[in-house]
Amino acid sequence: MKQQRPANARAVTDGIKLHRHPVRSLGGVRTVITLRAGTRVRFSTNRFHGTWHVLSDDRGARLLARLLWGLSYQARPGTVVLIDQRFVAPNPFDADPADPIVLVPGWCTRVDDQVAGGLKSRLSLSNPDGTVRWRTFGLDRALEPEAFEGWWDRYRGGEGNGRVSRRRGLLVLTPGSPDEARAWALHAARLDTANRYGTDYVYLGPWDHGYDGEIQVFRRFRPMLSVAARARAQVLSRPDAPTDPHSLRSAIWQEAEHVRGDAHLRIREWRGSAYALGAEAAAMLSQAGVSSLDDLADVGASEAYRRMRAAGVPGLDREMLWAMEGALTYRDRRSISAERRRELLDELGEDPTPGPVRRRRYRAPVRPVRSAPASRWGSS
């Protein structure tokens, strides 16, 4: 199979090349469009709080937007877009296996369980019939602020009935109309991780006591994949690794904190029937004479930080200060305002200019390796 040029593999523009695969005996599906081998993009999927998630980074969101926008002009029944297993990675939270993704124009093509099962059995589509130029005329123009507002005002009156569902091991995104496909595309293209949280999201489909689907992007999506895979492997290598899926996920989440080097930033955690200090945070705070959340509330984040600094606690950085303030005010440390951060630093008498972030490197436990028994015949 012809290898893509590096620039084409990274391109997320109008007219990207995709592969076309004619299929037979697959219900109402006659043509499957896939990404070309070597395309530099990764997706993942999971289900959380009753909602199916499509996960990726900014580039993945822009590519998904192109695919949905181009699909919105599909008038001939029987064409679907498949993001197959080559471009799908285990999810970035606990490395659970993820599902391939199918985009279906719900206004002219129907994919039920039988069709999804047949499509799943042909995931290893090879030898495409040819390539297509996936045109997305109007998308870039619609993303301009004035044009977007005008487009959205016209669309707002329409009721979307699209659905996101899992069928036979495939995550199926089915916008109900061309306009809804374009709305999903515009929302995906506008996702931006350049914020303090490093993530952004948009819901898909109509509200019905919740949403069927969601697209969520992360600035550090690929490092998250690596951390989750490493944490999962580390947990499963233990002799007492949990067998219950829920317990296994919890163990992987905790191990991932050690892999990232931020386990000490879990100041408040639910333990038994009440909140308590996280284990790593408690070990650091004990050197400041703080043994509980009540103690931390009494002395305050700045004083606790000052005591730990005076005690020479290793691995102490300003993220710990923000984390303690967040725990005391029931907020994520990343939501602490710049003004409040300056106040905390003023209390410490520190320069508000942020210094280099020192990450605590994770070192996997070194397991003793038993030396091979000596040969009964001795060395030669």
C-alpha cells in the first residue's frame, strides 16, 4: 500500500484524501470511507456517567469536524465513515479497550445491530478501491465569528434527533439531519484546549435527562494514553491485582497519579465514610504538624506550605499550595484565580513570577531478580 507523505499524514484541511471501500451484503451500507494508513491522529472512547465519549486532542477534533461536515452533504444512501482500530487507542484514564467509531448519515442510511455486526467483522478493510477527496466547502467560512453566529441563529430553531450508541462493539454517531451533522462539526472544530484545564468538550444529540454522546479533547491526550497504559500494566503485574472492574479502575487511577508524579496533590479524598487527607499529601503535611483536614483548615494553606518549606520537604512546589487552597475551598486547584494566587504568595512573601515546575519522577518498584541456580556440573 502506498505510504502517505508526512505532510499529508498530519493534514487536517479541506480535500484530505480518504480511502473508499465498496462492500456487499451489508444491509443498507454499500461504501465505507476510512482514514488512510499512517494518518497522524488517535481517538479513544469510553462511557462515563451514562454518556458515550469520543476522546482525542485538538487535531482529532478538527479531523472529526471535517468528516462530519463532508458527510452532511451525502445524499446517496449507503455511505458511512469508519475510524477503525488502527486509529483507536485504549482510553486515557484506565487504558480500558476502546471501540472503533462509525459516522452514519441518519437521514439516508440506517445502521442497526445486524449491519454493525457485519461491519465489525470487516474492520480489517484492506486494498481500497481508491481514494476520495473529502470536501468540506463552507466549514472554514462558517467558523468565522460573524458567520458562525448567523449560521447558528438559523439552525437554532431546528430540533436535533441525532443519537450516539454502541452497537456490536462499534460506537455509532448518527446525526439525524444534514444541519445537525454540520452543527456537530462546528462544535467539534471550535473545541480548544488552550485554557487552564487543558480540556474542552461538547455534547451531542438532544437532551433527554442526559446526553447520548460527548466529544472531549485534551491538550496532553497522547501523554495521558501513555500514563494510563503504564499504570494499568503496573497494577496488573501485582500478585493481588483486583479482578472486579470497578476496583481495577480505581487502582489504575491511583497508580496513574504516581506515574504522573502528582499523587501528593490529592489533598482531600473520600475514605470510608468521611473525607480525609490523601496518603501522599498526609505524609508531606505530617512534617508541618498537620495530621487532618481540620488541622489544615486551622493553619491555612499558606502557613502549612511555609512549615513544609522550612522542614525541607522534598518535592514541594507551588502546585501543592494551590492544591491545599483548592481543598479548603472545595475547588479544583486549577480554578484558583490569579488574584487569589497572588494573595497566597504575598502571605508567603514570594515573588509571584512562576518558577520552573519540578515534577516528581515516578520510579517503578524494582523487583528482585533471582539469580539462576548454579549448574550441577559447575561452570565450564
